[in-house]
Amino acid sequence: MADGLLKFRHCGHEIFARAVPERCPRCGRPAVSSGRLQDAPVAIPSPFVNGHQASAAFLLRPTQGSFLKDYDGNSDLHVGVTNTTGTVYHYNETGIHRDDLGWEQCVCVPLIQPSMFGLINQWDRYLEECCASEDWLPCRYDEHDHNCYTFTLTFVNCILAAQERKQLSKCEFTERFVLPRTRRASKYISICKEIAGNNFYFLDCSDKEEMKSQAAN
Ligand SMILES: [Zn+2]
């Protein structure tokens, strides 16, 4: 559990740490004193997934480095899509690539439901067909208008078309599927950074009420 985090409640705070300390870093009393279930430490699952173990998924990672080590909130991001065996297909200024390494820490959006057996059998063929288009020649690449995101979204829409479902715009896809996960990932990264510097991250329970009301709005 190299990047595992856990959370426990004490003296009006939620405290995030790598491990439960003997004494609460806020008040100095024993950290796990109460028998109340709501105060028991809980593991916070990492929002990152090994993309090579995620079949038929949309993946997002920093263009350089990794989210937990290198991402500063403004770094360039790169996206791709996996086939059914975890090879990542992606497009950049040198064309289409098929990677079996390098996508070990990603934000991941699964693209199909377990019930879609028919589709999974066709997935790799659709992906190869999409890659074969001249749209993805290196000379067609444009950093803003014809990039990694254009490629993955074109493929997502090709899959939706095959199922006779409505196409998604970049904006719809991002807002519905990507942003909820990237928000969670940014929060996790900031907690990890705080813990790397100070061993703990504190959330006042009043802050938490505020976050809840913000999330509800
Ligand atoms: Zn305390």
C-alpha cells in the first residue's frame, strides 16, 4: 500500500494519514480511544488505477511523469483508451501509439458495462479500425483542435454509433464522466502532498459541512 491513505475522526476533526498514530496530532490524547464505529479508521481508496489492468477504458495521465509525483495542477494531460487486454491506444504529434507500459497511474473511466458482451467481442476490432483512419496521421495533429482527446472521443462515439446511441460532445463527455473523477483525484493529490510535508491532513468538521453544502450546490 505505497500510496494508501486512511482517515479517522478525533476531537472534532477528520484526520488523514498514512497510518494511525498512537496519539492524536491535534490534542495529544490516544488516537483510537472510542469504541464508536464512526470513529474507526477507514482506508481511503486511491483514485488512480493501473490502466494496463483496465480493459475497454478511457485513461488520463500527465503527459510527463505521474500524478502523485509530478502533477502540479497545471501540467499537460494526455488521454488514451485501452483495448480488452490493457494495451493503451493513444494519439500524439507522432501518430497512433500502442503502449503496454507507462499508464500505471491513471484516472480511469470504464467505457462499457459488464453486460455488454457483444460489444466486448468487437471492441479490439473497432479500435484497430478507428486507428487505421488517415485522421490520425502525424501531419494531422494539432495541439488544440486535433489531439489525443479528439482521437479517444472519436472512438467513444464510434462505439456509441455501433450501439445506436447518441453521440457525445467533448463537453458532455468531460462533464459527465471525466470531471467527477479528476476532482476526486485533485483532492487526493493535495491530501498526499500535505501528508508528505506534515504527516497529517486535518479537516475541521465545520469545513466538512461546508464542503458537503458546496458539493450539493
Ligand atoms: Zn484529537
